[in-house]
Amino acid sequence: MKLAKNLEKLGTETAFKVLAEAKQLEAKGKEIIHLGLGQPDFKTPKHIVNAAKKALDDGHHGYVLSNGILECRQAVTRKIKKLYNKEIDPERVLIMPGGKPTMYYAISCFGEEGAEIIHPTPGFPIYESMINYTGSKAIPYDLTKDKDLKFNAEKVLSLITDKTRLLIIINPNNPTGSFVEKSEIDKLADGLKKHPHIAVLSDEIYSRQIFDGKEMPTFFNYPELQDRLIVLDGWSKAYAMTGWRMGWSVWPENLVPHINKLLINSVSCVNAPSQFAGIAALDGPDDSINEMMKKFDERRKLIHKGLNNLPGVECSLPGGAFYAFPKVIGTGMNGAEFAKKCLHEAGVAIVPGTSFGKTSSDYVRFSFAASKENISKALEKIDKMLR
């Protein structure tokens, strides 16, 4: 068989490789503390699960609209109105099987030979993988240049050329846990006025997971960008629904027909019962989110203090999401060596920084979506290993 050359350009998510290796060690009897995968360790709230059960009992077993049932898209617009006081036409909302399809379709829309797409590094690995797959040139903006791993609007804007088609922003950030406040987003949005040819993909999947009472500086705040703005969000992180494969995104009106065709050609539609669960989540109480964030905040402070107490390890305080991204080169190991030693000697599964970009070789990612007991135990094991 002769395969398409573009397949060689696809990357993957190393977090799943780490999980597979950890599972192999567990099968041999080794105790492993999992701080690798990025998913809440909470159960989906019962009222959401019950909505899916009711949908099944009510006979919602067939195909639905490719862009999502109207009731679900309307629920998304109600939530945007409640959170950000922005009116969005439900026809601009598309329901996806998770967040990745939005990345896939957005990058596919703008990526081709001769095009440039700007993305964060370290960043979610699918960005660069998909950029390379389309034949575009990936133009990274390096977050490791900042002590708190935040982007600088001026530096991002300086990367724009006449070949730039798309700018990707994620805030709060995966893998760093950094959070960029509205003042810097304002500078970026203002600078983009001079570059009307560039589309923006704002990945806001962690928008409900921001600490210290700070508000989400959503790109919905900038009306001058709405005709070239794609906002990615969903249910996975906020409502502990990673396995439900439910995401939503808002698109410029002129792109909706194209994305709808991509949906029809790839996944047909998202299963109906999950969409009814999504409605219940968005229209229901936020008690589960508030309770989750209280626990995440406790874990954040615990892991931040614990990591900085480890010899040779430096870590900034995460401002959002549920990740810590410490620099470990002071231990005499790079991130890959540190992560491997943690797994095989300390029994702690974490992800090396190079999984998120070439400039992150000195870093590793810890997910603090785990109990305080497990986090404390993991830190003790690593401390013992290092000392």
C-alpha cells in the first residue's frame, strides 16, 4: 500500500502513551499515582446523567441535525448570554463530538501549503499536529520566555506576516495552567484590528476553571473580531464530561455552511442523548462547578508549594485549568528524563514538557485533577527519589 505523505506529519498526544505505560506497570503489580491525563476526577452530576437517561427512555435514538439539535444550540446561547451578556445566533453554534473537531475543522479551513498559522508553545499538541498535517507552516509563540508562562500580546503580533491565516489562543492554558488577564487580551485584540485578514481560534475550554475570583476575558468581548472569530468551548472540563465527547463552538456566519459540510462528511452528528445531557448541564445549577473549583484551588496550592519544595524544581502558581508546569532542569535532568524516573522509580505518572512543544524540554506537566491525598503521596515519593 502507498500511503499519503501527510500522514507522516501527524503527531499525537503523549499523555496517552504515558497512560499506556503506567497501565503496563500496574498490570505487573506496581502502584502508580496518575497525574498525567487532563480530566476532572469527579463524576458527571446526577441531573445531567438523568437527562440522558430520560432522552433514551423518550426514544431519542436516531440521527439528528449535523450541527446539533436546536434546543442544545439554544442552551449554548443562553449560557453565553448569562456568562458574558452576549447575544449569539444559535445558527452560529455547532455541536461537536468534543473540542478537537473544532481545532481540526478550523485549522483545515485555513491551512494549506504557503500559509502560516500562529500557535502557542507549550500548547495542546493537536494544534501543531494539525497545522503540519495541512501543509501549513507552524509559527510558535514561546511561553517559556515568561517566568509565569504567559503570552505577550506585542510578541504574538510581531509574528504576523502576509502569509498568516489563523492565530490560535488558549486561555487558561493547557499545559501550563497560566491565565492571561483582560488587559493583555485587550492589547492583542486592538493589534489585530490592523490585520483584518487573520482569523482567530480562541480555545476557551477552561473558561470555567479560573482561580482567585478572576473573570474570563472571553473573545466574545470584542465585536470588531466577530466576523473572523471561532470560539471553542464545551462540557468536558466544566461538567466532568470528558467521556461524553461533547463540545460546542461559535463560528463566523460565512464559515458555518463549510463547517457543517465537514461535520456531515466526518461524524454525521453528535448522539442525541448526550445533547439532552448537555442542555441539562448548561441550564442547570452551577453548584457542581463551584464545588469542583473549591477542591481544585486547595489542590493547586498544595501542589504549587510541594513542587517548589522539591530540590531543583521551580513552579509558577497556576492561574487556571488544573495543571502545574514546573521547570525541572535544576534536578540535573531534562523533562523527559525526570518524567521517566518519576514513573519507574517513584510510581508517579506525569507528562514530559516536550509533549507540548520543543521549547519545553526543561519542563513537565502535573495534572492536579487528583485527590489531595494522592498529590501529597506523589510529592513525597518524588522528594524521596530526588534526595
